[in-house]
Amino acid sequence: MTPDRETSAPMAFLIASIGIATFSMMDAAMKSATIAIGVYNAMLWRNLAIAVLAGAVHFARWPGWPARTAMRLHIVRGCVALAMALLFFWGLARVPMAQAISLSYIAPLVAILLAAVLLGEAVRRASVAGSLFALGGVVVILIGQGRAGMGDDALWGAAAILCSALCYGWNIILARQQALVAGPSEVAFWQTFVALCLLALAAPWLVIVPPAAQIPALGMAGLLATVSLMLLAWAYGRAGASYLAPSEYTSFLWAALFGWLFFGETVTAWTIGGAGLIVAGCIRAARRRPKPFAQAETIIP
């Protein structure tokens, strides 16, 4: 371990939690922008803002081109992160923030199961039991959604968030692999630049100039996302993914707070109960093996 990576695991967990809080603030800004101008344009202009901000930080030190291994990871994670974000923000515009975050909590469990596929680990009984807990939590949240009479639009939104969580599970493993071969500013810039290039392919048909009222929200989303990416990259470079993954659960409190403050959303007992079951499932799945991603650094494509 190099000297700049010598830090305590609790400090890495704290920094990851701050990164999650920052990302939750970004979610609120993006929900507002997505409702106003659609998910494509909200993503395009946000990623442009991130690329400018992260690029200014990254290239100020003139670090040179990434190594081939690092660039492959930047490209893969950029593609995965784009699919994840498009699905999540499209769904977020259709369901309350706390409910969206609750459904996304299956991601750490997905990451554990993907570790079995990608890293060759055996699927344990604890993982199966955790999957059943998490599935029960998803069902509880969807029942609550149905009882609230949110309609088909909210159902499709929930489905999109669940698909996003599948991508996020892979993203957690990629974050650990990426952080081991690249610094925070490099990670933030290149994965964003890859996603921006992909989004730009559809610009001739879909792009619009955002209304003046949405520019502050888009700029704030870009700034918050840049800060969050750097904080999380720093943390994942100093502690294992399995240790840091539970920091994701702190986002429920932030989502409930920001949803209430900015959108007048309330958190139902169904959402709280479902979130509890999903979190319990993830903890159950990871309990016996504290480092399910310990081999992640050896499986870099």
C-alpha cells in the first residue's frame, strides 16, 4: 500500500458516507431537472458540467493519458454508469425519492451475487436468504405503492429503478477495481467523459437548450456529482467494496429529508418496512464473509 493510501477504514467509511450524502443532494437537483426537461437532456447537461469541472481539476496536474488497464475500466464503468443513471433518474421523476432509494438498496446484494459470477465465489446460503429478504422488501414497497394509488407511471418508474439497481451492483465492483488503478480526479473525469460521448450521439435528435430556470439546478447537479465521485473514488481506493457498500444505506435519511423539503413527499410505513427488509437482506448476505470483493483487484479486465 502506498503512503498516500495509508488511512483507517473508519475514515474511508466516513468519506464514503459524505459522498453518498452529496450524491443524494444531486439526486434532488436531477429530479427537478428531469421533470422539467426530460431525463436525456438533464443527463446530457449534467454530464457536460461534470466533465468541465472534473476535467479542470484533473488536467491542472497534467497527469498524462491513463494506462491501458485503467482506460478499459473507465470505458466499461462509463457505459454501466450511463445505463444506471438514465434508468434511475427516469424512475426518480415518477416515484418519491425515499421509495426510489429504498428500491435501489438491492444493489449491494446484487454486487455480492455478481461477485460470485465475476470473481468465481460460491453462492452461499446466507446470500440466498438475503435475496429472499430483499425480494420481500421490494414486494412490500410495491404493495404500498399500489395502495397509495400512484398509477401505472409509478409502477414503470419502480421497475426502471430496480433495473438501475442491477447496473449499480456491477458498478460497486467496478468502483473498487477502478480506484485501485486511478486517482479520484481521473476516475471522475474519464467515466463521465465516456458517458457524455455516448449521450452526444443522440444530440442531433434530442438535445434542447435548457430553460434559464433550470441552469442553476443542472450546474449544482454537476458540481455535487463531481464532488461525490471524487470522495467515493478516494474511499474505494482505501477500503474494500464489501466494507464500504453499507454506507449506501445512509442515503435513505437524506432522500427522505430532501424529498420532503423540495417536493413535499412523505415517507410511508410501507416504504420504511420494505427498506428495512432489503437492508436486513443485504446485511444477512454479507455477514459471514466481511470481504466478498477481496479479489476484485485481481480481476481487472
